Amino acid sequence: MTPPPLPKKAQPLEVTLFEQRNFAGRRLDLSSDCQKLSDKNFPERCNSVQVESGAWIGYEHDNFRGRQYLWDMSERGEYNCYDKWCAQVDHISSVRGIKQDNNPPRAQLFEKGGFSGKKTEIQDDIPNLMTRHSLNRAASIRVLGGAWVIYQEPNYRGPHYILEKRDFNNSADWGCQNSTIGSMRRVRFA
């Protein structure tokens, strides 16, 4: 009699940061949030990233502050250089995982703060909000399902902000100085 197959072990690594482009140089494997990369003896230079599972945000400053950079499972989770995640420099100081929400992706964008004014509902990726919905600003956003990334420019370019399931009463709630939105897409966890 053949014994039953052993269950597969969960892979302990979820995201790997590399000091150099093309997954070379010093590396740091993370399976949980890290408020300060320098505490892990990793330089604040990050030129490539491999996502094994989930979705992650890299931050310009310690303690999850400053400009945000998304690493998810789009592009098979492989980012061979920092311009692949819309960065202008290779500086990353902290990293955290994005909470996965299993509800169908759904977000509501409102013309005015406090969830008032014209409302637009989004359920799929929108490369150009102006073309599709005659919209280039949202003063408040309600994320009802999934996690989203909003970009200030069309075609998923420029500064971007990751929005997890909750209400964002104004653009400062998602870390932006203004309410300009050029494009929006779902965060890919698998």
C-alpha cells in the first residue's frame, strides 16, 4: 500500500528585494512587514524585486511613509529594475504587505469630499479615466472590494497610491496633495 502524498509546505518567502538590477547583488527575503530595511542590514537601495506571493508596497521612507511603490503579481511578480514600478530612484526604506480582500473588486469615486457629488463606480481596470468616464479627479473614494492602485497619470504612470478596503474621505487620506486621478487598476494577488 502506497502512503498518501505529503502536503506541500507553504513557501516561506513572499517577496525578495535585490540591491542591483536583474535580481543580482545583496538580497533580502521578507515574509512580513519591515518598518526599516536598515534594521535588516539591507541598504536602502533596491533595484529589482521578485514577488513570490501576495502584493507589497515599498515606501521611500521608514515607517511606511513617503512615496509608495506597488509590487504585485502583474508582470508575473518580477520587476527587474526600479522603473518597472514607476520609481525615479532606487531608494526604498520600508516595505509592507497589502491586506487581501476576497470580495469582488469594486470602488466608488466621488466628485467631492465626504462622499458627495457625482459618483462613479469602478469594477475593472481603467487605463484612462477621462476617456472612459470623463473624470480626472476624485475628492473621496470608497473601496468596497479588493485593493486598488490609483495613478495620477493615464496608462498607469506617475505617482500612485494603494487603496485597501475602507473609506477615504479626501485625497489626504490616501497620502496625496491633490485629487488628480488619471488611471486606476486592481491589485493582483495571484
